[in-house]
Amino acid sequence: MLYRTAGQFKTTYRADQALFPVRQDAILLGIILILAWVVFPLTASEFAYQTLLIPVLIYALAALGLNILTGYAGQLSLGTGAFMGVGAYACYKLISIFPEMNLVVAVLLSGVFSAGVGVLFGLPSLRIKGFYLAIATLAAQFFLVWLFEKWPWLYNYNASGAIQVPNVEMFGIYFAGPLATSTAQYFFVLGIVTFLTIVAINLTRGSAGRTWKAVRDMDIAAELIGINLMKAKLHAFAVSSYIVGVAGALFVFMWRGAAEPNLFDIELSFRVLFIAIIGGLGSILGGYLGAVLIVALPVILNTVPDLIGLEIKSATVEHINVIIVGGLIIFFLIVEPHGLARLWQLIREKLILWPFPH
């Protein structure tokens, strides 16, 4: 009943290929946007901002960037955490060198530096692919983290070796630093994530997205029909690294407040990869679904036992979290490789046909 499509006629190919061919999808998205922009800011607590809302958006954006490279273009990458670090350090240096620079401009520009580094390390994809490309990006991961630690100029020669986010003000409101409020940071992150998601949707639905999918499915056939593999792969690396770099800047400036080089180690890369796999590779929606699950799971494991009167040590909760995430990855790789996004698609198709059998 909720997805009844009777009376929704399409008389042109343009209407049939619309972003929301079913009216209920547009309504559902509208409800989600109202929740994100209106309801959550009015009802969320400091705890909800710092443990759920802000990290979900940042991890979803990072998974979106990885999804463009791996899910759409078929290029494996294990260096996402390091590329996030490039964006974070680039934003820090831009704010340090140009204190009057608008924070939005600094965050968006930081992705440009990450895109440049991503293209540089994406050059091996022209000769190697699959497992060997994953190893090449893994080498980039270790090299960049080492560079963050050994190049003092990046952290302004701080004795601690860490970067500290300064107070950054726009329009009389602090959006970064110790004086910033969680509500302001949430709106800042939400605005950037919304903008980049719209850009990613347009890219993946356009000629660039079709080119990436052709390269992913069979690169030899794509080259035979005239697709420039070098241009397509490097384009995917650039777009992916740009989005990941912006996510890294938000990760430090809007959530962590400070960062050391080991914050961007291989564990962060795997966390973003797990979000993309569980959410669904090759899907914009998958990054958000995977981020909600991965971020909310530890919170649920920490709060539910207390509500029912069970005492569980924090170390045990961490182990349970790792076990569940590992089990979910194995489950989705075997049962549904396209992740939560595909499960939602199946539920949606059944709702459209209900009450008739599939």
C-alpha cells in the first residue's frame, strides 16, 4: 500500500529514467531531509551529535568517495585513511597560512590536494589491477602516514607531533575549535555532505558514471569501444580522493578537534572499506546505510546492556563489536554482495508488488 504505483504514468523516456521514477521515493527522501535539517537539530543532545550524527555523516562521505573508486570504477584501494589524512593536514595548513580564509573554502580546497596525491598513487592502476593494485594503495597508506609523522612542517613543528584545530569563526559563529558548538558543526558537516552527495549522484548517473562502470565490468571491452582507460581510471582516483580528502578535513576539524599521524592508519582505511562493503558497493545509498550500522552498533552495545541491567566491561563490548562487524562482512559477501542497499531495493520491489507474490 505504501508503494502503490497505480496512476503514475510515464509517457517519455526522460520520465522513465528520472532519479525518482516512483513518487514515494521522493517523499521518503523529503522526510529524511526534514529529519536531518529540522528535527534532529531541535531534539538531539550533545551525546547524539558527537557519537552518532556527525560521525555517521563523515564516515558516509568517506565511504561515498571509496565507493566511486571501488564500487563504480572497480579499482581496489586500501589507502582511504591516508587520503583522509592528506585532506586533514591540507586544511590545517591552509587555515594556518591563511587565517582569514573561509572555512568552507579551506575544506573544499583540501580535497584538491588529496585528489592530486590520489592521482599520483593511482598511476599504477594503468599497469596493474586487482590484488596488486590493492597492495600499491596499501604502500601509499604506509608512506603517507610515515610522511605525516616525519615532516614537521605539516604540523607546524609542534613538539607533540599533533595538529590542533584552532577556533575558526564565520558570520559570528564558531564552526571549528574548542569554542565551536556541536550544533554548528553538525550543520556545517551536513551542508558539505549534502552538496557532495548531489555532485556524486550527478556524476554516477552521467557519462562519467557509465564510463567507470564500463571499465569496472570489462576494461578490455571498454577500451575497444573507445574509452580512454588512463583518463577514466585517473578521473575515478581524482574524484574519489577529493571526496575522501574533504571527509578527512571534516573528520578532524568538525569531530576530533586534534589528530596525530596514527589516527589515519590502516585501521581507518579498513573501517571505511567495511562501511562500503556492508552498505553496498556501487551504491550512493549504501555508504549511508553502512555508516549508520557501523557507527550505531558500538553505541547500542554500550547502552542496551545497561538498560536491561547487565554489566559488561568496555573491552568485552569492543570485542563483541569486532565479532559482529566481521560476521556481517562475511554474511554480506556470501549472501548479498551488494549489501544493505540491495536489501532495501528488494524490500522496495516487494512493497510495490504487494499484496501479490513476487
